[in-house]
Amino acid sequence: MKDITDLIGRILISFIFLYEAYDSIFYFNETKETMTAYGLDWNQNFLLYGSIFLLLVGGLLVLFGYRSSLGAFLLMLYWIPLTFIVHSYWNDPPDQQRLQAILFMKNLAILGGLLMVLVNGSGRFSIKRLFATTKVPQRRR
């Protein structure tokens, strides 16, 4: 049961990052406008392409279970700064603080899930385990 739960957890946690990568690609200009609204004016193309790379590579590594700890680390490189920049509820007006605090805590929970993947690895149902347990037939001469 633990192995199935690990697989389902990896699938669910990777989907949020893969969807965000999709959203950033297809709404590239709107994402840059949002970055400007949050004060991220320095080298926007580099930051946006870098975040898309981290989201895609990290999300796929976690999803497939191949080097899932590396994938979780890449996703945390993106998610930690994003959480403190976008959901800084302590800087928001009082009418928005409650919602932003909830979103901040949600992001912390997602970080907790990434830490679990980082520490525990991918589990039994993963590409890494498939590669490790597959026997290649020997060729006879």
C-alpha cells in the first residue's frame, strides 16, 4: 500500500508544477506582466525561462521517479522564493492578508511534500527502480 501511495503522491505533487510550467509557457507575456507587478524587473526572460526549466525538469523527474530527490530539490529552488515573493501576506493590505496567509500556508504544505520526496525517494513504482531491476538478456556467441 505504501508503494501505491508514494506513486499517487508523486503524481499529484508533480501535476501542480507541470501545470504551472504549461501556464507560464502559453501565457508567457502575461506571466512577465505579473512578474513586473511583483517587482521582478531584473532580466525577466532569464528568470522566466529558468523557472520554466526548473518546473518542467523537476516536475518530470518527480513524476517518473527517476532522480526524484534531484527533481524535488529543483522544484524547491523555484517554490521557496516564489512563496515569499508572491504570498508575502505581512506586506499586503488587511483585506487581503487572510487569503494570502492561507495561500502561503498551502505553499508551505507543498514544500513539506517536496521534502518528503527529497528524503524518501521515489518508492517502488518508479523508472529508476525499473531500470535497476530489469535484466538484460545475455547474447550467446
